[in-house]
Amino acid sequence: MNHVYLGAVAFGVTLLLASIVLGGKDTDHGGHGHDADGVGLGWAPVTSLRFWVFLLAFGGGAGLALGALGSSPTIAAVGAGVIGWAAGAIAVAFVRTLNKNSVSSDVKATELIGMTGALTLPVGPGKPGKVRLEIKGRAEDYVANSVDDDAAELPTGSPVLVVAEGERGSLLVAKAEM
């Protein structure tokens, strides 16, 4: 039975090292996306690659250790399974908690609607320009299109209001009343 535990440790440690060196993302689908209501297996740790890495590495190590200490094959197998499952479930729960409580500097287009900014390039009907917005302590430039096709061209420096998201990540803007 030791060869099974040794194989599990080797496979788990190989996956762990590969994820550290290659910087890969986990394929954990729990708690978000289409499984947000708890339907399917999104709530279970078995849907996470991280779970399997820890189950194999720690479960195999525990099986080897219990076998070396003279435990019966049944006790070693149960102990390896319990320790591996617990290690995997704890790792998944820990990372999910970190992801829920982490702060992101990513900005979604919906967060920009209602913000005012200044044009860095003029915008007019059929003529895209650029708008600079102050977001989360930094200035970001976005492609801007005029929402009003009948309005005159707005020159550089004009204050504008973001009213909607346009095509391909651009923003629809209108002249801001100051």
C-alpha cells in the first residue's frame, strides 16, 4: 500500500510545485458564477484543483507516516483519507475566504456610469475622443463617444458625464453641466 501513498505524495507535490512555478489559477468554481445558489457541486471542495493537490500531498504523506509507525493498513487508509480530505477542504475554504475579503483595484464599466471627467481628446458625433476619469486614486483614460449625435463637437478639457458603456469598452458621454 506504500506505493499508492508514495504515488499520491509525488503527484500532489508535483502539482503544487507546478502551480507555484507556473503561477496558475485554481479552477475552483464554488461560490460564484452559475453555482452561486448552491445548485450542483459548486459548494463542494471536490470541484477545486487545489483540493485535490492538498488531498493527494497530505493524504499520501499521512498514509506513509501511519504505515511507517506500524498502523494496520485499514487505519492507515482511513487516516490518510481523513487527513487528506481535511487538508484539501481547509485549503479551499481559506482561499475562498481570502478571495471574498480581498480588495481589488479592477474597475468595471458599470462603476464608471455617473462619473464626471475631462476630455483629453475632443469628441463629437461620429468622432471618438478620450476622457480622463479619477478612479480609486488614479487617473484612467477611456475611449469616449458622444451620446448626442446632434450636438456640436466638445473640445479638449470639456467636462463630461459618463452616461453608459458603449461598444468594445468605450464610454458614452454627454456634456456635464457645471
